[in-house]
Amino acid sequence: MSQRFEIVGGQPIGGVIRPSGNKNAALPLIAATLLTDDEVVLRNVPEIRDVEALIRIISELGVQVDLRGEGVVAFTAKGVADAEPDPEVCRRIRASILLAGPLVARRGHVALPPPGGDVIGRRRLDTHVLALEALGAHVDASPKQFSFRSPGRLQAAEVFLDEASVTATENAVMAAALAAGTTVIMNAASEPHIQDLCRLINAMGGKISGVGTNRLEIEGVERLHGADYTLGPDYIEVGSFITLAAVTGGELRLVGARPEEHRSTQIAFAKLGIQFHGDDTGQDIIVPGGQELHVSEDLGGAVPKIEDSPWPGFPADLTSIAVVAATQSRGTVLIFEKMFESRLFFTDRLAAMGAKLILCDPHRVVVSGKSELVAQELVSPDIRAGMALVIAAMCAQGRSVIHNIQQIDRGYERIDQRLAMLGAQIERVDE
């Protein structure tokens, strides 16, 4: 059954909240449980639709999944069947491509449809194919299916990724963990969720060095064993909550949010006048209340620019959130989304709410604030734009309605309930 959010704006959002586990870590870590016969326990797993879909896929492959309380899931992949993953479920989520590396390494074959996920522009799979081919896999690609096969154990190689793709790095790491010899991956992505994946594999008996850098060295082992691992907080959710508190004027404490992972976000948000800081323990993030947001001009009074880049740069998944924040900050700013050519198309919804902005091209939008937003009936196009529209609705005067919220549920755990605890007037309604 489809649902919608009904949101009454104009209320400050504040209090104390603990971020959910990193969605972008949960998915590759679940895929990595296919690398061993032994039980792997993952903690702080977010209860979101993408996680549910991936668990369903691997369950149908024979993986035993045991839910052990809030956020705790145990996986035992002792009896992985030769059947292929359900193509219909795979088409729903981008993360289905993460099954390629572990299943080729574990059983020598897998066939997958082109993955689904957010419609934010072309999301190429070439880097995945080139990396797995370098390790000895044979790949047959067609518009309807990607077939990966290995005639025997994968072989270590020196792999230079043609782009610092997050999911391609994760696939290559999982495949190399069981390959014969020592693999070196250069131009590797290094986001916190890749670091979580490497640390989980090391906890399983893997031998990965260079974690957190763009050069990973992976000494393949013949067998991995079980492990118990806790996912880190979702830094995109943290950035979303920081923005929500700042634009509504509330004071917020984010418990266990890892301030050190938000240095680039702190620089970018400061251009919009958004201030936040770590607490004395270095674990929590505090957003002061009552902030008056003003754009900070570049030297000489030039219009500042916020642009995304690979880690540790400003995360692409926060650009939609930054656009909404810019509508609530006095001044003019250019936001440059380099990675995906369709992510900024949602700005037409913000214009309908009264935002003063110009979409220059698919990658750049100029925003002049502060805009007094008014409630509208909206449709969520993807996870991050959906959350951006929720934030916009929190700022707007009147009652907004957001449809297609299953997109938001794919990446944000029980977001309506959690926001309500912080003072939001938000209601989930069956269509």
C-alpha cells in the first residue's frame, strides 16, 4: 500500500537523537556475509526498505537470517544455492550489484539484471566489470543481464579503477578477499562505509591494509570465518538532521555522530551560515538553536560555491539537502552536483514552494535566499531529494503533502516517528 506524509511546517526541530546505522555500509556488509560459511552478526543495521530487499534476495539463495532484536541481524551463508538472485527484487535496489563480487568469489558465478535504485542519472557499471575481469572473472553483458563467471579461484591482480566508484571498490574488495595472491586496488574510494566493509572482512580473518586511503592492499585467504561487527552511524542522515535543526531554528544533539567524519560538511555548510560542533567527548555533534543563516561570500564578494567530490570531500548525497538549506540562507550561492546529471531536477518542486533559484543546467543551480516557502503537494523522486522535500516542508507555512514516500523509506529509518519525537508535525497516511 502506498503512503504519503502530511507535514505542518513552521516548528523548530530539536532535542536529542541517535543516528541510524549507515545505510551505505549495511548493504555491502550484508553482501559480505556471503563470503563465509560461518555466522556473521551485524549490529546497528537500519530498518529500511533497501536492507529488507537485500535480505530477501540472499535469504532466497539459502542464507539463514536471524533477527535478534533491534538493529541486530545474524547471517549464516553455509548453504548458498546455485540459483540466481531474484531479478525482480534486484531491479528495485542499486545494491543488488554488490552480490557480484562475493558470489563469484564464493561459488564462481552469478547472473544479475541491471540494478535499480534512484533515478538520478546514469550510474555506470563499467568499473565493476573491469575490476572483476582483472581478477579473472569472465563477464557477459547485455541490456537485460550481467553474467559473471570464474573457471576457478579468482587470481590477485593490480587493479587501477577508472573512477573512484564506491560500489565497484566494494565489489573488488570482496572478490579479492578470497582471491589467490595479493591484490592492490588503486584509485579506490575510501568513504566510511568502505572502511566498515574492510574492517568487517579483517574481523572475518581477511588481510586488508590501507583502510581509509585510496590504495588498498588485499592478501587473499582461502577461507574467512564468522565475526560480530557494529556499523557506524549514517553520516548522510547526520547531515540531514543538522540541516533540519539549523533551518528550523532548533537546538539538536546527535549522539555518537562521529564529528571527525563531517569536516568537509562543516566547511560547506558554513558557507550557508550553518554552524555545528563536536562535544567535549568528541563523539556527539551539537547544532546550536536560533541560528540566523547568511551566505558567506568568497574573497572579494564573489558568489560562493558548494560542490561535491569523492571522500573526504563534500558528499554527493548531501547536495539535495544543501539546496534546501540555501533557500533559507540570506544571500546567493552556486551548488554544483558533479556526479549525477538528474539529481537536481527536483528543484522544480522547490520553485513551486516559492524558492528563488535558477537551474543553470543538469549539474548546477543558483539559489538566492531567504525564501518564504509555502506548503505544496509534492512527489518524492528519490531518497535524498525526498528527504530534502521533507526539510522544505518543515520550513514552509501550511500543510504539505509528500507522495511516493517509499523512496524516503529506502534510506531513512522510521523517519516520521523519529522526527515527531523532535517536535515535527508529521503524519504517515495511507493513500
